[in-house]
Amino acid sequence: MTVESHPVGILSAIPPELAVLREGLELFEKVRLAGRAGARGVLDGREVVLAEAGIGKVSAAVAVCLLVERWGCNPVVFTGVAGSLDPALGIGDVVVAERTIHHDSGVIGPEGLQRYQAGHVPFFNPTDAVGYLTPPDLLDRVRRRLDGLVLAPLTMGDGSAPRILEGVILTGDQFVNSETHRDRLRRELGAVAVEMEGAAVGQAASILGVDHLVVRSLSDLAGADSHLDFGRFLSEVAANSAAVVRHLVPIL
């Protein structure tokens, strides 16, 4: 059994994103988290709580709060899939968030949305913060642990190994299914991927005073065919993200 004082909380939006981790869990018991199935046990010598959060920012924030308040989890990790914003990246590549940003939070004026930190507006409770940084010491441990890790090629790919990289990940309560919107997000915020939970995990973790980490494998290219690619590649690329998280568990 682990000697660590806090279990690691590991969340995903949907069950396929947790499958690889669930298979490796030992000495486990079933738990419930906001009506959804989860499990508590030992993974590679570390006590963990695995749980399905559900899709979207509110579901993710609720799940983080329950993991921290009920089991004292620290850090909280979100694993799953995302859409690529960077044309240089491909399906199956894995992004470790150095920062997460709500791309749909801010002030709407005549010229559209002026993005601003969630929970703040410029004229009340202003802030210079932009998004939620992965704690530097945690990111440094992650970087050193992942050095040299090689992932298996996708069965439907070109035979090359998926890349593992760091970058900014955007979060919003929309599934991005448009090249125009994808390119605008990339241009305006310099991000490499977009999804629906990560920044909410960062925000909730910062409020609760715990560390967080977001790891995403690219399931689609956030364009017109994204809804088709998501279904085609979901299980395999979600397993990539989970495999990276499992490799990290001993140092979390």
C-alpha cells in the first residue's frame, strides 16, 4: 500500500477514457461520485480514486470538489481526449497542459467576447491571471518522468509513434466542429488543443488549494469532420492518454 498521505484523484468525462487505468487497479472498492461509478484502490503502488466526471465544465468542477472533500485527493488529474488546434499535430498525439484557459469566459461588448479570467470581470474583482498553470514543480516531475517514453502507433495511423508535448489547452462548453472557429482560437490564444473540462479542473483545484494536471490525447482536428473522427478514434486515443497518466502515477 502507498505511503503517501493523499490519494491521487483521476477523472475523465466518459468511461472509455478511464478504461486502461481501471484495468490496472488493485485492492479496489467501488465508489459513487455524484451518481456516477468510480473505484478506489492502488495503481502502481499509489492510492488512487478513479471516477467518471461527466461532460462539461460544471460536471468537472463538481467532481473535483467531491474528490478533494470526500477523499482528500491531491493532486487531481484529468485524462481524456481533445480536439487539435495545431495543424502540426495529429490524431493520437498527447498534450500535457502547461496552462488551461476558459475560452468562453469574459465580457461581451459590441465587438464580441473580450476574454477574461473566469470568476472575474475587469471592472469588479479584476485580475492579471490568465488561465490556470500546472504547478511548476509538478510539471517538472512530469517532464522528467516522460522523457524517453514512447507510445505505440495507432492501428489506423501511419505507423509513427504519437508525440508527447506540452502546451496550452482551451476549455469551453462547446464541441468545436469548425475549421474557422478552430483557427480563430489558435490565432487568438496560442493554444494547441481544445476540450470541455480542463480549465474547470484547474479553477476548482485552485479554489480548493490542491494541485492539478490535465493530460489529453487528440481524437480529432476540431474541424468539420470532428464528430466523425471522435467516434472512430475515441477508445484508442483515450487509451494513449490513460497510458501516459499511468506512467506518471508513481511520481504524482
